[in-house]
Amino acid sequence: MSATEPTTARNELRSIARRAMVQRGLLPDFSPAVLAQTDAIAGAAAERGPSIRDRRRLLWASIDNDDSRDLDQLSVAEPLTGGAVKILVAVADVEATVTEGSAIDRHARTNTTSVYTAAEVFPMLPEKLSTDLTSLGESQERLAIVMEMVVGADGTVTESEVYRAVVLNHAKLAYNAVAAWLDGTAPAPPGLSEVPGLDEQLRTQDRVAQAMKGLRHEHGALSLATLESRAVFEGDVLADLRPDEKNRAKELIEAFMVAANGATAKYLEKKGFASLRRILRSPARWDRIVALATDLGERLPGEPSARALEEFLTKRRRADPARFPDLSLSVVKLLGSGEYAVELPGQSADGHFGLAVRDYTHSTAPNRRYPDLATQRMLKAAIAGRPAPYSNEELNTLARHCTTQEDNAAKVERQVRKSVAALLLASRIGERFDAVVTGASEKGTWVRILRPPVEGRVVRGFEGLDVGDRVGVKLVGTDVERGFIDFVRAQPAA
């Protein structure tokens, strides 16, 4: 911050974010070499040839956040006979512009992900690329990798194909507006209503996505509903933290992305390629999840079972919807974090416990995540019949690095969220809050309050508390720079 720049909440949070990036081994800025290389790129990649199919006439559309410009994927549906539907997902061909080993690639490989904080976004790729030349922007012809899947009436993917294509985004849509229209609570947003046939197209996609979602949950995919929050600014003044909730449009995209990532993993396996899988191991603290269920009068088996856990979660959502986000958060904390692992042809890596799928990679967000860009390179080599671009040793090194840096990025985002919360709570010292315990270990005990939805540490009276317990706490201190929010256990209200 310059000497003449006024101190505002946004500027303070931006400075905190940048310091946290450096402390975690992440690069907050692009080097002169990256900027020079970016400036030299004149336009979007425009390769043509018999191996690149023309899919521009299909009614492709993107659905993302209101302010997103780094558009990684489009989707479209083609009804078939017998109730089946062909779902196509187009993923931006970032690899066509970002050469492996280039300055841009080295920066992306160092951070491995875009970092999203309340005050500033630190993109993995320069915005000239991620929000323009490698983005599937509205009305722009772009190269893409297409995952084409046939989905049965029950939501089962019966066959899939992966190929290169040129596509055209006919409408840039936003989650909230599309969800409100699907729910019947608002008219069609302009981008949707202006494209003939797109309304029917999206209703077909929604129907298929709901069938796919239902099938995944039957297999044990977990129905979790944590209260994610986003900072709300009025100018540069921090005004509030508001929940960012799931909706039907987000479920649509999630269903298709899970399926597309599964199709990617199976395609690489069929071609004899190793793959960079995204896994979530069986939870080490299953015993505590069992105890949470017991406290609520329910039973879970002694060994981890995604299907049994999903049945329990579904029952609790119906029984106590108001408290379900608290239960969800407790389960999320106990499940642990996902990681990247290499699966070799003919071998079997762990699947994803939370999604209840075995074949799963990250391939649908190459503008935002490096594992997706690396997977794209492997896909294009497999499609072209070329040797794999990475050795097994290189993939294992990359998997470990991406897991570490993703964790570092998450810690930066979490630290800034805590600084936002500390700013909001600074004037409320001494107030009492109802809370749920979200973490309990030798490192400390943490709780989350509901309004605003923030976490803090219990610095006194934490003895005997464990994840999922409900407790009253009193706010005793905040530290905006470090993102500390300190509570003590409060006496029960009289």
C-alpha cells in the first residue's frame, strides 16, 4: 500500500492476503517474464484439422458465478431414443496456449491453483488468458476438449467419448438467475430468453442432472450442506458476511463435472495412460462420526460406509433442517481433505469417499487448477496417439506438489476469511453466541457461530469438547492481522 493510499477494509485485507501468499510459498504476482510472454500472445489458439470436430452449432452455454469471466466449461444436451440423453461437456483447451515449461506454465505449476480471497483474486494464469483468450467467453469460438456421455433415464452413464473440437458459447448465464428460473420463482434471465431453444435445452440438462444426482446419492455420495460465506463490500467498506448456498443450477454443473471427470479417468485408463486422480480416503475419524450419529439416536456401522453415512445425513436433513448445516460441517471436518494420487494402468487407487465414485480426476477447470492442465496434456496426447507427456515419477511428484499447494491456498483463503470475520466482530467483544465445535485436537479447539457464520478458537473452557458438540461461547478478543477470533466457553444462559 502506498503512503498516500487510504486505509480501507479492502486494502487492509488485500495486504493480509498478499503476505499470507508469500508465507505459504505462493506467488502473488506474475514475473516480468510471464508478463512479457503474455503480452506477446496475439490471440486465441485457432488450430483446425480433421481431428478437430466442428461443434459450434450446438446450443452451448456456460453457467457460473455472476462475476466469473474465467469460463472453463460449457454444456449441452441431445435427447436420444428410449429416454436416454447425450450430455456434452466442453472444457477450454488451455494447453493450446500455455506451453509446458514456459514462464506462464512455471508460474502456474508453482501455485497450482487460483487463490480466491475477499479482497483480491490471485489467478493461476494471467487474466489476458484466463478471462479472455483461454476462456470460453460468450460469442467466442474456442478450442475445447469435449467429454461426450450417453446418460440413461436413471442417470447412469452408459458410454463416453473424449475428443477435440471447436465450440461457441451462445449464452453466459449465472447460477442464481438460472436456479430461480428453474425453480419457477423468476423469469428467464436475458441471456437465456434471447437464444431460441435454450430454455428447453436447460430444462433437459436439469432433468438429467437431477437423475444423475439421485443415482450418486443412492450409491453413497454425501448430501452435505455447509454454510459457505462471502464478504459483502459497500465500496471498500466491509458490510457483511452472507451465506453462499447451493442451488439447482449449481447441482446441474456439479453433476456434469463429476461425470466428465469420471469419463476423463476412464478414457486415460483405456488408452493405457497413468492418470492424476482426485481422491478422498475413508475417514480416519469414522469413530467420531459414529458417535455423532449415536448422540442423535441413529446407528452407523463400525467400518466406514459412504452409503450408510448418506442415509443418515438424508434422514437428519429431513428431521432437523435448521441444524443440518452444523452437522454437515462437523462431518466435513471429520472426513478430512482430498488429495491427488497417481493411478497406473491396471492398478486401482482409492476412490473419492464423499462422491462415492472410484474413477475421478480433475480435468474441467484448466484455467484455475494445474492438475486439470496437466490432465489436459495427457488427454491430448492420448487422443493423438502420442506418448504420455509425463513419466510416472513426474506424475507422483506433481501429485504431491499439487496437494501441498492446494492446502496452502486453502489456508490463505481461510486466513483472509478469518480476518474478514475479525473485522466484523471487532465491535462485539463480550457478546455471547451459540456455537458448534468444528475442530478439536492437540492444536486447539475451534467453534463456528451462525451469525455471522465464522469460526474462532476456544481459548478457555474447551476441555471435553469434540467435533459436533453444541456449546455457548463468549467473544473475548479479535486480531484482524492474524485472523484470530478468541472465545471462552460461556456459562449456560439462565
